[in-house]
Amino acid sequence: MKRFIAAFFVFFLLGASRAFAGDPFTVGGIKVDATAATAIEAQTQAMAEGQLVAATKLFDRLTLEQERAANPLPPLTQEIVARMIRALEPSQQQRSANRFLAEITVAFNPSQVQQFLRENNLTLVSSQAQERLVIIRDLALRSDMSIQSAFADPRLAYALTPLRVASSEDVMSLPSNPSDAELNAVAAKYGLNQVLIVEPSGSVTDISLDTGSRKSFFVQPDIDGARFADNVVSRLESDWKQASATVGGEMVTTTVSVLYNSHRDWIALQEAINTSAQIKGARLDALSKDGALMTISYGGDVARLSNELRFKGVRVEQNPGMGLVFTRS
């Protein structure tokens, strides 16, 4: 029996490592700490409490705040949450005779989460935006790298708006007011075309280098770099969900020409289409070496569809002869 439990636990963790990377149904960085009569009881209690915290964070990530306010979820129980968990991985474990501390990463089953939210009349938004390159300003003036480290935390890769942090060398190579061309040169090193400039003072500028659009907002600075990073991501996710979610409305079905220059581009375009929150159905009708004809059903607002896909690296255009056209941006 002990051998079976050990083998199952190894499988559990191996499954977790494969499921985690960039997965919006995964929540990382959950700190657990419990004290009980024995170390085993403390560990069991800590894990149970951590799973509830992870589930709450997941539902905050994947649902719309206004819907949760109007239609709150029922109280979460260990039994409800346990049915939705597919993998769990602890790290930084510390034990004493009656205490257990660790940091856990929890991966949830997408179909179970979707079913739970549907039963509670909440819209699921699991489509991820294209990665942003984070540029932390004033690094040369700071004696510590706490904000840089906070934004580089791997747990932020699970967000709906994943981030990648530019190296301090690349940041310091930029002038105080970099042009789009200078930002483009840095972003190209990382293969990205979306840049997020973060000031420790709380000012944030979100720049789309392919369209030139800029959006600035303010997030209350925090002495804790991790909380500051979380607040920035929370704002980005909220904006992304509002832009990409389809709530009610009439569905529109139309043909789309998907144009590409390589098999790699075609795979990337398929991924963007299949994970779009706006597109509820997609059928491949014809395929050639440089293009495909598809029939899609979407929420009816082409501007919202275009905005979502732009953040996924897809350009949406109306062509007089071809109709709706998707290409890599």
C-alpha cells in the first residue's frame, strides 16, 4: 500500500510539471502554514487550506468581477475544490514536530472548472493574451531588484496576461524616453511586440508596437514588490477580460481567410483562433500551402474580436475581395 501511494504521488508531481507551463488553469505561489498535533496533520491541513486559496484566486482570474458581484459563488468547500484539481506540487517545504510550511502550485481541470462556473451562471474567460515584455524603469537608481524579481516570478506566466521581464542590461541600454523604434529593437530580442513600461512610482504604460497604440494607467505602489506586481497583473487581466469576453448577444457565423507564410505561422494562428474567448466555434473548410478557409462563429462584435486577436499576435482585416482575413501581426 505504501508503495502504491508513493508511486501515485510521483505520478501526481510529474503530471503537474507537464500541466503547469503557461496554463491559466494553474495557480502558483500559494504559501501554506499550519500547526497541528503532528507533522502529518499539519501538512494535511496546510494543503487543504492552500487548495481553497488557490481555487479562489483561479475564479477571480477566470471570471468577470461584475458577474461575481451580481451572482456570488457559493462557499467553497474542500470537497468541491478537490474534484477540480488535477495536480499539485509543493516546494520550499519545512517541517517540525507539529508544523508544516511550503509554497504550492495547483493545476485545475479545465472541464471541471468550466462545468462549475456554468452551473453558477458565470462566464469563463480563459483565453490568454500575447506575452508582454516588462521594462522596469529607474533600475539604475535602485539599490535592490525587488520589483524586477517580482515581475519575473514564474507564477505570473499563468496569468491571462503573461509577462516576461527584460534583463537589467537591456533596460539600462534604453534612454529615459525611448522611441517606438528603440523599444522595438529590445522587444525583437525576445520575439515580442507588446511592451509594458513599469515605473516604481506606480505609473504603467502598455504599448502595442505593431499598431503604435498606448494605454497608461496608475497602480498604487507597494513596498512589497510581489503585491505591486500582482496589482499590475490584476489590472491588465481585468482590462483583457472586458475586451475579450462575450457575454450574451447574438452569435455571428462567417467565413474567414487565414493567410500565412509558414507552417509555424499556421500553427500559431490556429492556436489563437482555438483559444479565443470571442470565437465559440471554428471549422476548417479548405487548406493550402499559404492559406486556409475557415468558418467561425463569434460574439458579433468584430471590433472586440479584432482587439482580442491583436493581443494574440493576429491581425484582423476586412478585404473587399476576400472578406474577413486573419494574418500574423
